[in-house]
Amino acid sequence: MFNINSLEQQDNQDKLWDKVINYFRKRSLWMLHYCTGCGAMELPPVMTSRWDMERFGIGPMATPRQADILLITGYSSVRTMKRIIRTYEQMPEPKWVLAFGSCTVNGGMYWDSYNVINNLGEYIPVDITIAGCMPRPEAILDSMLKLMDMIQAGEAKAFRKYKENYAYYKANQDRLFMERGPVLESAALRYVHEETEGGEA
Amino acid sequence: MNFNSYSLTKIAKEDKDTTYDLFFGPNHPGMHGNFGYVLDMVGTEINSVRPNAGQLHRGFEKLMEQRGWVQNLTLVPRICVMDPDPNEVAYCMSVERIMGVEIPERAKYLRTITLEMSRLTAYLLAIGGFGGTLGHYTPTHWSTADRDLIMDMFEWLTGGRVYHIYNIPGGVRSDAPEGFFDKLLEVMDALEARLPDYDSILFENPIVHKRLKGLGYVSKEDARKTGLSGPNLRASGNAYDVRKDVPYAAYPYLDFEIITQEGGDALTRALQIRLEYEQTINLIRQAVKKIPEGDVRLNLGLLGNLKVQAGEAYEKVESSKGEFGYYIVSDGGTKPYRVSVRGPSLPAGFLWAQKHLPTMKIDDVAAWMGSLSICPPDFDK
Amino acid sequence: MAIGDKSISAPLTAIKSLFKKPVTVRYPDEVLEVFPEKGVSPRFRGVHTNDLAKCVGCGSCERICPVNAIYMELPEGKEDVKKEYRPVIDYGRCCFCAFCVDVCPTVSLKMSREYDFTTSATMEMRDGEEVKFVIDEFMFRPTNEREDNIGYVTGKKMKVLG
Amino acid sequence: MMTVFNIILYSLFAILVGLIFLGIGRKVAARVHLRYGPPFYQSIIDVIKLMSRESITHNFVMDLGMVMALTGLIGTMLYIPIAGHIAFESNTNIIVIMYLMAIGHLGMAMAVSASGNPYANIGVSRALTMMLGYEVPFFTVMLGLIIYNQSSSVMVINLAQAGSIWNWNIWQMPIGFIAAEMALQAMMGEKPFDAMIAPAEIASGPMVELSGRYLGLGFLTKAVGVFVETALIVNFFFGGGTSVITFVIKQLEVFLIAVIFDNIFPRYKIEQAVKFLWIFPMGLAVIQLILLAI
Amino acid sequence: MNRITVETLLQDLASRGLNGEKISEQQIKVFASKDNFVNHLHYLQTIGFEHLANINGVDYIAENEFEVVYQVYSYEHKIHIVFKVRIPREKPVILTVVTLWEQAQFYEQEVHEFYGIYFEGNKDLSHLFLENWNDLPPLRKDFNTEEFSEKLFGSKRHGGGK
């Protein structure tokens, strides 16, 4: 099974090899082609000719197995959250999460919506967060460059936090996805339709 | 040769063990937005389909009841990311209808210009989408870069690239900056000069014809009855355009014809977008030429505390995907009592998916979806 | 030839784009040169700046904010009266609509052309239980200073919503 | 001992050249898109990164299949002369090449169908169908070459074209060359014949479940594949090369033509692609064969 | 068929026992009872109102009634009808119009999901958008979305600050 101690040992080993491999990792970041919200609208300009992120070796990939970065582009509804977590857990390590836009920090526009989660950091570990609604292409590129620096320095290790604190994340996730009773007391007012009754009406 | 006629497939369809569920989306490169279909498959053929919606549901209509009349303007453009301005305009028009006010002429023209610019961005994305779904990335790269020219214009005019929040009840927020219209005309020339390139690489490409011809046929009658609107409706031969039939903004003063085509398949719908793209450039030029001087906004008092008298109205706007309608009920307070949004994509995304997809193979799903310009956020709400 | 007729030779004309100049803006080295000034447009709605001397703590921005991103806070060491309060802006909520700028009666609150607001410290685990969220880092507090002070220009009339 | 050394040297050379070709291809594609694109060594970085990542395997067959795909293609490469150098001399090596080239695809098919993902299965069935589509015309052209040269050795065909540029087979049998180019497009999986990858349809098909090392091996297979296929065309139609450098430049030209066509056409559906391959290149190849027979 | 105007349409509908009001030159609203509204809609369909734009609910909690609104438009006459049917809140049951318009299936599913209104005769009223939902249908006025968000997602009115 997974052992936290071994991880710490790994962290302490600051070998030259790690630095070399970090260079290759930062120069070839493949992101998952999954638009979770409206922030994805600024991705096409960044991916295509105008800003051309392929200059840095960043490109879109079709499936989570091939991807290094998961972009959470904007708000995520409960249903999307489920898919995000499933996707995140399918990605092989090392993996990084980039959160786009205000919605991922504190709910953004949809802070009081009944179907949108408020803080992404409660459910999966995030490496970089960009504010903006939605962030400009330049801001996206800036954050990518910053992520590259972090990878080179060996700081981008949020995916390890996920393993270390799995119980915390799991509890938060379960709160959304497990079979649960009504959240509000007003649910008792619900009208349940019976077929026979409907026939008379 | 119809592959469905193979008897093996027929046997397989009846056998429960040979069918399997395939999740086409939400995490799929061919999917437009965060949406999905659960396909019941036999081999590579689709047996039946179940739309897997709700990933984008935010409860807009509920949130709008919680916020003030003007505050809602930040919410409405987010209903359709690709084409946000029709939402703003439709919302403002509904509010103005209830209040019974008429906006200044210059504001009408500015609204028209933003609407048409927004339509251009959406059409360019649609052209890119056709390329992307058919595996042809050159037009995708070109069109997204060209789209940025208009985004720059938007940024100059309104201060926002994607969400402009430019229209408010009573007009628009600010006048155009100096030199804006000249630059806009330059951009229009540049975009028109690019059209032959798109023609040659996409619309005249024999393989594109081969892929799209006959795909997703919608007959004239069906298109009217099932609530399709916009380019989809016109590509099936129905001359219906909200801009002509229920004129709004400055469209009554502009000179244009409704473009219709017979055909009703994906290729016709792609060409429809191509033709309307040209028309849109023409409309912007006309509007820029005719724009009068004057105020851009009515004085409706302190807009932060705007109150709208009790009443209701349904106003619609022709967006790049079809008819966007806002039905607003006011009880005389500082917040709307009910805002209901009619998105154009629902009939195509749900109903036509169940009609069309079971006759297709997995190859065509993405191209079919792009051709009907399905935009999931507007039915997910 | 009508628009959209099939043509086998037409796609080959795309080869000429090989010899055109790319449209790419190589971002960290180059910036946009579309507008009268370099970089983003003069009207761009970026992060806020607040002229603390001009601000009168009226709270108009707090009331108009559609997303409850603004609340009034008393800076440290100030007397507890209404006019000493200053707005705090939460970029975990802000949707950059600039309504707050439009209603500001003294034109002290403005939006700069700066757009970069990125942070890497998303969360911190303490004993595997406590979590410090990034929320606090996304606050624009009265003590914060920003240099870019070009400001959001609203056009002919300064106050658009008032 | 020398043979082992040779094999390692040849395969490293092929991998390196193939990867750089892929990088240059991306650069050229980017220029067609009006952008700058990645540096030409990007593919090498990608592969090294993939090799260093966590790899998720589903079972033993998956490991075996990916290795088999790579070794199959490297094996093919050893029978192809590169500017006169060849690892294994053989009199009838066209037959061997024909046989070995299929192994790459079969290994891939084994590996990805072991993952059990329906997209991967659809992708593999498409790849094998496509193989059926392009092998028939390509080998018909090869048959023409064998008849023309009265030999099934690539070396002999190669040497027969030596001397003047007008001795090249591209002038002797231009119709056959066009057929071979079309088949090559399908062989390299470039558009319009990339139905087996098709991200927008089946989410990159065979590669759906591959991660880390397996995807890296897939990339290497692709790189060696590009090397082998372009080398065949250069040997058959462009007279090989006097030195390794001219040989590689000729290969690059052949590859770039494929890349440009890749960027100006969308993809055919699989049944359309096979139909096309069996009508046009096949027809041309048969015409060429008849012309040679007369 | 002659092009009909708003006035003649209102007269025509009044003769069939439907009250209507003019909203604008091209728009009217019509009130129907829940017993025979399907017949009226069918009649409207036969005289050219063939485009069903939307079906939506409105919750009039003060009057203890739901309203189901059918947005119907005629391509021929260029008139939009806001067709309103009221039903009691305690027993929200109404007849389906799937037989008239196929797309009504999904609009009705949506209204059912958001208001808990049952459409008699509609075979599939499963949830389209919400998953794992055990509370009141969310668009009803007695459902408090902010409280829900606070309890499930831990949102706060004023972010992380106060």
C-alpha cells in the first residue's frame, strides 16, 4: 500500500536526474481537452494560431490517460464535479490541476446556486488558480509559464497532497455524491403524484 | 450501400449481449461543450441514444430571481458563451417592453452592431467546429485567429473580450470610442478577404462534401413543427428570421434579404453559415454607415435601484443558433419575479438526437452535432 | 461557380499560407498591438484600483455588486464611522462587470488594465484537517497597492449607471 | 557481435530521424495554420517525458503488444537499405518487408484490445480495415517493381536506378508512383486516411487507454513507421541515396508532402477511405502493371 | 388563409371562450382553464400557430397557484401568443401536449423537474439535469437556494472575509 514516509524520502532526494526529468516534463505539458464551464471559451484562442501555446509544447489531448494537466475551466456543477474527480483519478502521475476563473475560488457568479460547488480546493488539489471571469489568453499563458517554473523547481506537488489527505477529500466528495436525504427541511412539502389519483383528475 | 441492411447487424441488435453503452461525452474531444450522449451501440452502429445533460446546469432562472434588474445583466450573457450578446439584448428588450420605453436611435444601431459582431464570432467558431469535427484543423486555426480580430473590437468597445455586459435597459453603457468604426470597417474588409480561403479549404473541399452530404436531413415541415430555428430552419427552406418578422433594434432600417436554401442536410447548414457570414459583414457595414449621432442611453433614474412595473413580456432575438427568447414576469419590485429563457438548441440537442442518431454510425455524431449548432449551455441553463 | 461547389483543386490553394507571415502573437516577448496603446485595450476591465483619499466609504459599490464580491471593511486604526470604511473586493467572486466603477460617486474606484491575478498557493494542509483556502489571497484589500492606474474609461459620461 | 551492434545502431538512428521528422512535420503543419509551432525537437521531449511517467497497464498482453509493435517495425527497418547500408542482406527482402510491416499493427491491436476500452476496439478494427485498404494497392505497385526489375530485392531495385536522375523509377512508372503516394498517406495514418485515430469521433482510438511508457512506445512505433515508409518510397522511386544525408533529405521531402496533404483535407470515414483506396490507387496500380506487362 | 391581426385573433379567441390581452402589435397573452386548454392549443395549431417556442412554469405562491406558460408563434401571421394555464399548487397535475408537439416532451420534463408539476400522459418524466436530488423542485418560490448552497457547499454571503 501507499506509504507517506516513502514519499517524504522521495522529496528529500534532490537528485540531478529529477532536475533533468523535470525539464522534459515542463517542456511537454499535455492538457486534457475537457471544457467544464464557460472559461473554456478562451482556450481556443490560446490553443490556435493567435497565441499558439504549442510553442511551449502544450497541446490538447483526447483522454485522461494521456494528459498531464487537468484544466477546470470555470464553475463546476455537482454532476461535472463527479466527472472531474473520476477524470482526475484516471490520470497517471505526475499530474497538475489548473483552476480557471473566479468560480473555482469562491463560487464566483454562482455562489448561491443550488447546483454549483463553491471551492474547488475542497474536492481536488489545485496547483494554480487564475482569477478572472474569464481570464484573458495572456493570463492563461502566464499561468502556464508559472506552472512550468513550478515544475522545474519541483514545487508543483499537489497530486501528492491528494494521496496524503485522501480522507479529507473523500469526505467532501461523499457529501455531494453519496445517497443523501433532503438538505433543507422544506423538502417535506414535496408533492408526490400517484397514478390512480392522476387518473381521476 | 446501406450498412444497416446487413442481416448480421439485425440479428445482433436483437441480442442483448452484443449491445454496449458508449459514453460520447462529456469528456470527449468531439463533443461541443460539456454535454454528452449515452449511445447504445452494436459494433459501430448506434442503436438508441439517451442525452446526458445537466453538467452545465447552474440554475440561472432561480439566480435571476435573487438579483436586481440590472445585476442580472452579468448573468444573462453566460447562458450562451459563444454568442452572448443576443441574451443581453433580449433581456433588455423584455424589460423595456414591460416598462414601455423606446431606446434612442444611436443605441439601437450600437446594439445591432454588437449583435452582428457577436454573430460573426459564433459563425467563425462554427466554421472552426466543422473543421475540428471532420479532423480538418487548418480552418479551425484560421477561424479562431480571425475571430480574435472581432474579439479585439469588442474589447475596445466594451472592455470585455467574451462577456461584454454592454447593453442595459434603456440603451447601451457607453458610446463607441474614437476611431472605433474605422477600425471595425478595416476588420470587416480583412474578414471578407479571408472568405475565399475558407471556401477553398472547407466549403469546396470534396471530402467535406462527401462527409456532410445527406447527413442529418430535416424536412421543411419537420423543421417548422419541432421548433428548430435560425440557420437550421432556413437551411430547410423556411424563410423565417426574427430580424425580419418581429423587427427589433435597427434591423427595420437595414436592407437585407432572408437567405434560404433547400436541402436540409448538414452540408446545406454549413453553407447556410457561410452565406449568412457574408450577409452579416454587409449588415455591419450598413449599420456603421447609417449610425446617427445622439444619446446612447435613456435616463431611467438610478439603475441600481431600478423598479419595473408589474407586467410580462416575451421578446426574442435572432442569434447565430436561432431564436433566443426571454419571458419575464415582473411584480413591480426591484427583482424579476420570473425569467424564463428559451434556448435555441433544445429541439436539436434532444429531439433530433433521438431521431437522427439511431440511423448513424459513431463517425458522424460530432459532425452532426456541429452542423445543427448545438450549444449545450442554453438548454442546461 | 456557385459558392460551395465541389472542387478537387481548391484545397491545394491552402499551401500558399505556408509562405504567409504567421498571425501568432508570441506572448511573453510580444504583446498585442491592435489598440492605440500597446497591450490590452484602453477600456479593458481588469483588477481594481481604489484611490483611498477620494473614497468616501458610501457603499454604493457594495450594493450594486451582482455577486456579493464587495463588502466594506474598516481599515486598522481607523475610527468606526461610515466614511472610514473602504471596499474589499473578493476576486473569488468578482465577474469584472464594472458596475461598481460606474456607480462610484467620487470616481475613486477604477479598473486597471492589469489582468494577471494568479496564485499557486491554492490550499495548505495543516495536520491533514485544517485547510487554508486560497480565498483570502484573492482579496483586494484597502492596504493593497497597484501601480497601473489608467482606469476604466466609461465614455462620454463618467457615471453610466447613476 | 557485429550484427547486434548494427541492429542497435540502425534502430537508434531510425528512431531519432523519425522523431525529428515528426517534429518538423508539426512545424510545417503549424505554418500552414499561420502559427509558429513547437521547436523541431519537441517530439523527442515528448517521448522522454512519457517514458518518465507513471504507466497504467491492464494486463500482460498490453505490455507484450506494445513491444511487439515496436520490434515489428524495427525488424522491417533492418531489411531496408539506407543509402547502400543494410543490416540484413537478403535476396528476396520485399516479401519479408511485406510480411513484417503487418506485425506493427497487429501488436498494437493486441495491446489496445487488451485494455477493453470500446473506443480502442473501434479504433483497432478501423486500423486493421485501413491496412486491408492500403496494402492491396501498395503491394500491387511493388509487384510492378518486381516485374520491372526481375528481382524482389530492394537493393537491386535501388541499384538499377543509380546514375542519372532520369533513371529513377518515378519517371519510369509515374502512375505507379501516384498510387504508392496515396497508399503511403494511408500507411502513415495521415489525413484523409486517419480514421483510426480520429479524436473527434473515437477519442484518439487505439491510444485511448495508453499512458506513460505505453504511449511513449506508441510514439516510437509511429516514428519508426514514418522512417520505414518514407525509406521504402525513396528506395523504390527516388533511387535511394548516395550518402545517408541525401537519403534522409529525400525521405524528409516525401514526408513533408504527406504532412501538407494531411493539413488540407479532412478525414474520410473508414468505409469511404477503403472504397477510395480500392478504386483510385488500386486502379492506377493495375494500369501501371498492365503498362509494364505490355 | 388570410393573415390575421392581433385584434381579429383576440375576437376569434373570445368567441371560443378564451380571455386575452394585447401586449404589443405582435404579441398577446391568453388565459385558459386547465380542463380544455389542449383543445385550444390544437385549434391554434390548425390556424397556423405551429411553432412551440417554450413551455415554462411560474410559481404564484401568494395565490397558491402554478402557471404553465406555452409560448406559441405563427410563422404565417407573425403573432406570438403567451398561452397561460393556471393549476392549483397542492395538486399540480396538467395534461401533456406531447401529441401536438414532439419537443414538448423535453420542455415538460424540464418543468416537472423544476416545479414538480406532473404532466398526465407524458411517459417519461425522469430528471434531465439534476442528480441525487431529494429536495423541493428548485425553481419553486419556497425553495431557498442560498440556504441550500450554504448547507451543502459551505458558501458564505461574504466569501472568506467576514
